[in-house]
Amino acid sequence: SYGLSCGLPSYLGSLNSEMNTISLGANSFTGSLPSAFSTLVGLTLLDLSYNSLSGMLPNSLSTLTSLVRMDLSSNVDLYGSVPASWFGSHLTRLVLTGDTSLCGALSASYLSYVVMPSTSMSNLAACALPPSPPSPPNPPPPPSPFPPPSPSPPPSPSPPPSPSPPPSPSPPPSPYPPLPPPHPPSPSPPPFPPPPPSSSNVLMTVFAELGSPNGLSSTWLANSDPCPTSAIVGTSASTWTGITCLNSSIYSLDLSYASLGSSASVPTSLSDIPSLQSLNFQGSGLHGYLPRSWSRLTALTSLNLQSNNIYGVLPSAWSRLSSLQSLNLGNNMLSATIPNSWPNNMNSLSRLVLTGNTYMCGSVPSTWSSNTNLTLLYSGTNISYTCTSFPTTTPIGSLLSLKSSCASTWPNSISGWDASSDPCSSPIWSGLTCNSDGGIVGLDLSSYGLSCGLPSYLGSLNSEMNTISLGANSFTGSLPSAFSTLVGLTLLDLSYNSLSGMLPNSLSTLTSLVRMDLSSNVDLYGSVPASWFGSHLTRLVLTGDTSLCGALSASYLSYVVMPSTSMSNLAACALPPSPPSPPNPPPPPSPFPPPSPSPPPSPSPPPSPSPPPSPSPPPSPYPPLPPPHPPSPSPPPFPPPPPSSSNVLMTVFAELGSPNGLSSTWLANSDPCPTSAIVGTSASTWTGITCLNSSIYSLDLSYASLGSSASVPTSLSDIPSLQSLNFQGSGLHGYLPRSWSRLTALTSLNLQSNNIYGVLPSAWSRLSSLQSLNLGNNMLSATIPNSWPNNMNSLSRLVLTGNTYMCGSVPSTWSSNTNLTLLYSGTNISYTCTSFPTTTPIGSLLSLKSSCASTWPNSISGWDASSDPCSSPIWSGLTCNSDGGIVGLDLSSYG
């Protein structure tokens, strides 16, 4: 491990609300679990296992409503009760192994989420708390090396639009002499919800979900109206392929047998077209789950999804489709049962086709079995037979087969996992994380003591999976090559198992993978594939895997935790003969009798006399059915057209917190720049917008009451015509977006007097037209990038005044440039950068390094006050988003 030894600093709570992972396990951090972490509301993973934390667990962490997994195992001096307030949101895994001083019986409804301190415990014991043991205080931040700056007045603010611009909150406390407070905005009213998206906006989202097919790109145009007011049912007034309109609303969408291509997923966004009455995607090659959100399409009377590649279960929520008369789901890969909730409200349903969904089973709901007004077709299925298992080629089948393979060690505390229930319906099966449309996106069965072969058929789960955590069990066998299909994975944890064999090259397809933990699988051997690196993978943990070999490239060493702390690289390989490893267990035999083959329902007639063929369904253990009528191979996806200016501004509206002051003029269905608008006119009805011809020329929201949730709007990078941008005193918070480097027409940018933190993006050197840049009175830190003088040749005024945490020298080219006015009073520019206040993200990280200085290893690269944490090379252990924001910290288990 890194073996970092110091107090766990509370100031890491200053990192920012965009952080999604903090992994500091397997070190020697001391002190209590900081209440200040309650500000990290974006966290999904918090791993503090195998440290020396002490004290009670703070109630305040109940604010972490996005947190899915918290690992506090092996912190033996933690004591007291587990706050009930931690549960009830996303938290599905709390690991307390070895924390034997914790107490207080948990509610039965939370027990399945908690890994107890010992395997013999079914719940925590009653509390009889001893006096609080002393715990070392968190270390104070190191003293500032900066001399105090000479106070000087900030630059004169630009005149506000009204004579009395309102005040706003002051910047956070600073270790330097206070500067005069910036001119701020007044408190704003609560955010106003944005208007519903227009039908053209929704259809462009659907276009992207369908893989941007070439066959639609010429008619599905963002700036056109799919339903002009002259359109009526039966006309061809809509120029958008497949659309029929009733008055000015979308009445039906028919893309049956369309050549949509292999990347066409079931378009969940259609749920935002409430007027839709008929929907037909028969034979179009869609893949994915049936969206729960389509339950909002309460006007729908006909839905045909026959002959696609749709898997998963029938959503219970579709019982709300009370107008639905005909539903055809034949010849897909659906599984499980007909929901008992469907007959309750689907009173209009007269035809339901499930034929050819071989993996469907269970009884027909009793209300429908005697309903003479309903035609129910289900030949070629196992409906009417009890559900007990499913083929491993389906997501539900792969999960149930895992349970069957590990049956002898499968604990009763894992609830759900029954063939007759929907994995993602309440209550969700233990250990699963599901998205809002009922898709399985996470599997966490760590620390359950499961013992069986690690099944390759988990590769059938689907490409939407983002986390698999199976650590601290006794899985055997090799690391399956079949996991290469799980291309959405960001975390794969197989640590502390009994895996063996070589590491497969095929996992190089996992291009979203950030962390893979294979530690303490001592029978893994051979080399680490170089193909695994080069994408997102920034942490590969191999602690204890002493049979691995093969020197790694120096460029990858900082990403790898070596098998032992004495190793700086893996030894050269001299492979022994492959040791025997137990085969992965075969899936259990199907309990179903073979269905009587019968023909599928007659397909709807295709639009052309020769509908083209498509791929057959996956191999099935049951007798094959006749293949569905399929589409022909489609050309490669065509990129969607660029978003319209109104689309971009509605995204900006959301990033600004949907402020009430803009909601009456920023309207999705209107054009911000009618063709009559010219510079200097008020032709644009959108507040703050000035136009040049039909393009957006400037946006001025200075001193606007945007509210506390207004973040720096990164989407403005999609308005390339923008020449002037002014958000002075508007209360923005966040990082300066790297993506704004695409605004190459920008000549003036004013962000003075906001709450903007982080560093100046090196990529802004591309702003070659920029003449005036005012960033005064924010919370920016670090240095002026050396790349800026290279291309910013038009810059004549740069204001950095009042950014107390800025430091370092002025680039030499600019220090002698008489054409540039550079204002930086009230900063530490011209002094060497060595540390920053802990109220800034970069300061909290550097203070962590300083606090743990005696145990800080040289292998952690970067972490220097003169560099940008998120510029290449990124500081070791950090994950950054595309706009240079820090979103992950992982200093666990380094060699």
C-alpha cells in the first residue's frame, strides 16, 4: 500500500460537489470520520477500509444521497451505532468487517445492505457505550509560505445594468489580509423549473439514442418543426421520416424495418412526447431494456416492438398505460413473467403478443386468463410453466446461475434473487444497482464469503454495467475473457479471491474502466497485458499477486500497485507450466419442458416488398423458433447535426439552475436570433442576448439573480459565433471550462466577482481573438499557464486582481509586453507557489501531502503547487473530467 500515515483531514471536504469517488483504503489514516465530508454530495464510492480510524460515525453523512458503497472495514477503533439516516437513498453496501466495537441493532429493512463485523453476526449487538476513546486531532494545514500580499483595491467593476446592483456572499476566509469584498448580486428567488422540451428537441435526443442513423439524418433536422400546424392525421405534412401529426402534435412514429444500425438502443426519451398514440419499431434492430419511463405515454393505443433484440423483464410500471389496445413484443429475448399489476389498469388492452420470447415463464394473471376480450398469444414461450431459471445468455439468467453455482455458500441475507421477481422492481435484489429505466448497472456481492467458480456468463449482464464488486469471497477459476463485453465498466473489484491463470488481453475492450483490483489472488501468473493501459485505467491493484511478472513500461508504473512494497517493477517472466484451474461450472440444466414449436405472429407488412434480414437471436437451450423477419445491414451511423442555438441555450439555462429571471423569455420553441436582428438592436426577446444577423453575438447576464445553484455553463462552448460574454457578479460557481477554448471568436470575457475556483486552463491559449479577460475577485489558484502567451496575441487586458491564491511568476513573454495591461494586485503572483489554503481543492490536496509528508512515496507523481492537477500528466491518483475538474481521488493500496 502507499502506507500513508497521518490524520484523515476534514479539509478534503473542500474538494467539490462534483467528486464521485474517494478511495483511501489500505493506509494508516487516523482520527475520526470527518463530518465535513457531508459536502461531497456527488460521491458514489467512499472507501476508507484498512486504516486506523476511531470515534463515532457522524449523522451528517446522510447528505451523501448519491453514495452507493461505503467501506469502513478494519477500522477497529470505530465505535457506537450506525446512523439510520445513512440509509433510505442510494446506499446499498456498507462494509463493516472487523469493526467489532460498533453496536446498535439495525432495522431489518437495512440488514441486507450491511456486511457485519464478523460472519457469525446477524445484526449488531445492543450499545453500552464506553467513554469516548481519545483520537488524534486532524492535523492543521501547514503554515503559508507566502509573504502577505500588499492590499490594493480591486479593479473598478463594470457598471451594473441598474444603479443599485445587489450584494452577494463574500469569498471564503483567507489566510491573507482581507481584500475589499466584490460587488455582488442579491439573493435570488428559488429556481424555476425549465419549460418542457419541444418535440423537435426530444426527437433529436431520440435520434442520438438510435445511433444517429443515416436514413434519418436528411429529414430529422434540429431547426425544423416536425409537426407544422397544417398537418392532420393521414397527411404527409411532416417532413420528418416516420412521423404523422395530429394538428401540431406528434401522433405516431413508425420506423418499422428501418435500417437503424447496430448501435440503435431503445429510445427512452420518447417518454417526453405525451401526445404519442402509435409507436412501431418492428424489425428495426433495437437493443436494450423496455423503459419504465414509457409508462408516461398514457395516450398510447398501439405499440409494436416485434423482432428486435430487447431483453430484460416486462416493466410493472406499464400498468399505467390505460389507453393501450395492442401490444406486440413477439420475437425478442424477454424473460420472467407477466406482471400481476398489468391487469389492474390496462383495461383497454385487446391484443398482447409475447410469442417467441423463449425465456418467458410463469402463469398468466388470473384476471386475464378468463378475459374473453383479450387475445393473448404466447406460443414458443414457457408461459404456464413455473419460473426457476433462465439461460445464461440473458442478464437475469446469468445472475440466477451465479446463485445456483454458489448455492452451498449463498447466505439468506441476500434477498430477492428469485426467478419469479423483477431484479429492479422494489424491493431491488440485494447487491444490485439499477437505473431509472429498470436496467441493471451495478453488482456488489463483496464480503459475502461466496465460494464457486467465477462464471464467465456474467459477461451477459449488458454493456450498461458500470460496477462489479465481488471482492473478499472465494471465487476460483480464471479471469473470464467474456467480461470483455462489459464495455461500460468503470470499476471491477475481484480482490481477495482464489483466482488463477493468466490475465486475458481481451479485457483491453474495457475502455471506460478506471480501477481494477485483483489483489490477493496469489495464483494469478504471467504478464500484465500492455493493451489494458492507454485509455481510462488509472489504477490496477496487484498487491500480493507475487506470481505476476514482466516489466511494465515506465509510463504505466504510476497506475500500478505492485505485488509487494519492495518492488519498483515486475520481474522478468520465466513462466512455469500452466497450473491446473477448476473449470467454470456449467449452467444448471433448464427445468422447463421443451415448448411446442409454433409459428410466430404474422408480421406487419413491411413498407417495401423485400424487407431485409437481421441477426438471429442468441443460441437457446430450447427448440429453435423460426427466425424473425429482420432488417438489412445498415450503413455506419451518421453524426447528428450540431445543436441549434436554442437547444444549446436551454442546456445553459439548466446549468444556471433554471433561474426564474430567465424563464419567461428563454423559451425552447422560440428563436433567440430572428433574421431581422442586428448588433445593437433589441430584436432578441431572450434576456441578455444580442444577435448579429441570425447568430448569437453576445450574452450579458452581469449582476443577474441566478441563484445559489448556478454553475459555470460549459455548454456555451457549442455557440461558436459568441464574441462577448459577461457574467460579472452573477454568483456562478465551479471550474473554468476547458471546452470554452472552442470559442475562438470570443473577444471579451468578464467573469469578475463570482465563486470560481481551480486553475487557469492551459487550453485557453487557443483563444487567439480574445482582447479582454477579467477574472478578478474569484478563488482561482496556481499560476498563469506558460502556454497562454504563445497564441493569445490579441490580448490587451488581463485582470486577475483579488485571486488571493494565485502565485508564481508572470510568463517572461508577457512581463516585457508593453501592449498588455496585466493587473494582479491582491494576489501572490511573483511569489513561488508552495501551498494553498485548504478551502480550495488544490490546497486541500497539497495539505494532505504535507500532513503525510513522512510517509509520502516518490511514486506519487505530480502533486506540486506549480502544476495543474488535471493537465497532462495528471497527478497520480486523481481522475478528472473533460473540463479539468477533479472528480476522483484514489490513494489506496499503492506499492
